[in-house]
Amino acid sequence: MIRFFTFLLLLLPLIGSGQTENPVSKEKTFAIGLVPQYAITNGTRIDFDIRLPGKNQWLVVAPQFYLVTNNSNLWNFEEMTGVGLDLQHRFFLGENNQPRGAYLAYGPVIQYRSVKDEGLTDYQFREDNSDYIGLREEMLQTGIWKMGGNLIFGYQALASKTYYFDFYLGTGIRFSFDNRSSGLHGYYNDWWGDLGYSGTLMVAGIRFGLLL
């Protein structure tokens, strides 16, 4: 399903290909788009852009959904489901009143992932009138919360009166914790792309979609 919606929106630029960039004939107040690179991590991110009062300012509301039902190429676990939300205050630079050109954006990020995987857990047993603690392997569920924020610089171009393309680059910070330890299990925090990464990171990508 994720790949289907990604493929569907990928076709949108082809429909408008061959048209030069034109000014929008009337002021647009809403847009919907996709961030295709989220498919690499078995996710879908849908962006809703809402014009705010004032000089070319926008609120970007970007819910995310994640689903892995078998072993992933990026991570080693059995299953993963998750949701997330990015919020951005975006303002375009310059005198242009249309949603195009250079912009700055900032805002918070929150994500939750539920991961199922085999792991070692402790148990108590009694033998020869003595109590012992042992380890056994069983299926474990780990809930991982990740919070932080982004500061990005980007450029949005209009392919026609309806279609937009957006390229962005910036920096961010993440703080993660889980439901099975006082901090975060290091198994999910090996590198910046891990489910439970904490620290600074680079934020980059593309967006495309429809102006309504």
C-alpha cells in the first residue's frame, strides 16, 4: 500500500512535464504532497501545507506511518509499526507572495515505534532449595519514543499552476527512550538512522505534490 501511494504521486510530475514554471494565477492556501525517501525506511509521510495569515507563511503538518512485517534490509527485527508527526513553520524569503523560491523552516518532531523481536529476558527459578536467575530467549515488544526538532533551508519550485517540487537541507536533533530501560537499549542506537538514535543529524530530502 505504501509503495502504491508513492508510485501514484510519482506520476504527477509526468502529467505536468513539458510545462515551464508559471506564476500561480490566484493565491493558493493549501497543498498536499509526499516525501518519497520515507519509503526506504518502510514509511509513508504525507505533507499538508496550510497558508497562515501574514507574508507568505505556511504551517506544514506531516503525519508519518511505518509498517514492517518481516525482516528489514536496514534493521534486524521481526515486526515494526509506528506513527510520527512533523510540524513546521515555513516562511518564504524575498518579495514573492507565491509558495515558491527559497524558504526557511523549523519545528518539532515526534515519533513512536513498536518493535517485536527475539531477545534475552531474565526469569527466576528455584533449585536445590536455592533461588536463581536465568536467561531465556523469547519474543519481546519494545516501544521507542523519539522527539526533537529540525531547522532546514529549502527551495520550492512550481512545475505548473498545480504541481510543486521541493528540495531541502538542514540539521536536527533527536532524543530517544524506550519502555524497557531507564534510558535506551543500545541495540537500537548504533547509528543516526537507527530507530532509537539520539543526537544531532543532517536532514535532507525532496517533496512533491499538488497546490489546491
